[in-house]
Amino acid sequence: MDNYFLDELTIENETKIVLLVMDGLGGLRIPGKSGTELQEAHTPNLDQLAKESVCGLLDPIWPGVTPGSGPAHFSLFGYNAFEYNLGRGVLDAAGIGFKFTDRDVAARINFATIDENGNLVDRRAGRLPTEENQRLCEKIKKNISVPSGIEFFIEPTKEYRSVIILRGEGLSGQVADTDPQKIGVPPLDPIALSPEAERTAAIFKDLLKQIRDILADEPRGNMLLLRGVDKYKHIPSMEKRFKLRSYAIANYPMYRGVAQMVGMVLHPITPDIPSQFKAFQDTFQQYDYFFIHIKYTDSRGEDGDFDAKVKVIEEVDQQIPRLVEMNPEVLMVTADHSTPALLKSHSWHPVPVLLHASTARVDEVDKFDEISCIRGGLGRQPTLNLMGLALAHALRLKKLGA
């Protein structure tokens, strides 16, 4: 069931809602460990909060479906992920503050390394530092030639990742990725996924050929891989839909992009996890809804580093009192998806959630983890439901009907 009816039921008041997202938090047990990363972590503050909350499990999109970060976050914010499944290009560009028009198509790019035969040696160009990324983007800007009627933008985001935006009439986002997801083979051609995308795919193909020539003398970043091509479209803001003045404390472009797309004000990038929680405390009086995003639980899971993911969880746990002491009417802790170190990737496994509020029916869960939370009062349900629960517990929904 969709949740558009919430738009008509939402009312304004002075209550505060806080959502802490530990990216990729869900995990799996590995040999030599007695539980998941979250079970292995020492989390006295999260466990105490769980004892005082109503808990459950969330399926980010649908049982068995492994979500990308974009759709999973749209679900967390109360937006149907199938309708608002924007490509990473649009989200990353939004995350660095790019000003879109309705004539724009964006692609996320990886700088990559190819050998003399054109085969991929490294899909991330040795994880180029951001400063080198900036230099390569400037080199491309100075030397690229674009068709008449098309504007070309290339902007660095972080490390080896950048974005390309094409602006012009009749462009389409229905273009396939050029990343083959493996080395030892050449990059794929940008293929049109619909007839109306043929021209856009041809433009990308010509640009990539030029870029390969421009970067031919580079030792590492000598090729680009296109990912997540999509056309920009307007999304109604959280203020319009839910009457929430919203604030995002997130450091990575993709997550800042999703937040920007739904109308959140972005906090400046912070240097570490404690700084994110301080930023929340400093801005608490100014907004109604706070999104705090922790990236490194996901990063360590993708690295396959079980112990490092445990340490990140424990670091976040130390900051939980800073959320509690501000006494928001609703405080939620969850994840966008699971990233088990065992799999080194996103997975379909549901994620734990706790909802702390004076209006909540506190259950008997006494530990915040994937196994304990299924015994909670929220049971297991889609992430899309979380926004309605948050609004209700914050007394921001009126009664439906007489």
C-alpha cells in the first residue's frame, strides 16, 4: 500500500523527529564469531534505548529485494522507492549542490584505469584522491568538444567519483551503465534502453571516446565508467508533503543528494562522527526533522572487515546520549539496508529499528540487534511505513474520517 494519504492527514506542531541511519547496519554471523556485527558490538546505550522503545525489523523495499542506497533512503523518508528510483548520477550531483533544470541528464562516473589494449585494470583508478579527481575534471573541461545545443558539465564529488551532466532538449536518462563490473575486459558502450534514448547514448559514446584520448597520458585515471544515468525530475519536498522543516547531517554526496531532493537543508560536511552529533545538538531548535547519516558501517561491511564494522557501531553507540539528552519527541535508529561483511555487499536482509517516544508502546526487547528486534511491537514491515509511524508518535497526524 502506498502512503500518499499521509499528505492529507499531516498537521503542524512543535514536536521534533530524529532519524539516525547507520548505513548498512544489518549483518550476518561469520565463522569464529558468535553473532552479527551488531550482536558482537558493545552497545550499552543502544541497548538501553531499545529497552525504552518499541522495536522491530524493516524490509527496505520488499522481502528478498536487495536495495540500492537511493531507493532505500527514499523509503526511509516516506517516498515510494519504485516511483522515486532516481539514478545515482542525479543524486550525486544534487549532493554537491548542482542546480538542475528539467533539461538535464546526469551520470555518476568512476575514473578508471585501462591498459594499452583498452581493458580495465582498475575500476576505481587506484581510488584516486579527490584532489587528483579535480585536476582530471578540469583537464576534460578544457579539451572536450560537445555537439551544438548541448551543454556539458563534469564535477568531482569524492575520491575517484565524479558526475557528468548533459543539458539540452530531448535528452533521455534511459542509457545503460558502461561499467562491466569486472576487470580484464573493456568498458561497455553506452547503450540506449529505449528508442528515445538513441541520441543521448550516441552523445555519451562520442564524449567517452574524446575523454579517453584526453586522458591517454594519465598513469591511472585514463578512462571513465558511466553509472546510474538518469534524467532529473522534481520531487515534492518533505515540507510540502509532511509539513516538516528538515535538516540533514550527512557527509557523502549520494546521501546529501537524496536529502536535497526531498527538500532538506544540508549541514556542512563534518570531519568525524562526534562532529555530526554535535551539529545535531547545535541546530536542534531550528528544525522539526533531523536525518543523521553514518556511512562507515556500510563502508566497512563492503570491505569485508567485520571487526572494523563492529568498532564503528561502538563509536556511534558512545554518541547516543547526545541524542537522548535533547529529548526529541520521536527518536528512531535504523539502517537503510544490510551490508554484511560476510557478503561484502548490500543484501536483502531486514534491518533492526527502534522508535523511542512517550507515545510508544514499549515492548520487551532488551537489546538492539537483528535477532532481538523481531520480538518487538513493530514486528516486521516495509520501511515505507516508518514515516507514518514517526508522524503519528509525534502527534502530527489527524484522524481519518469521522
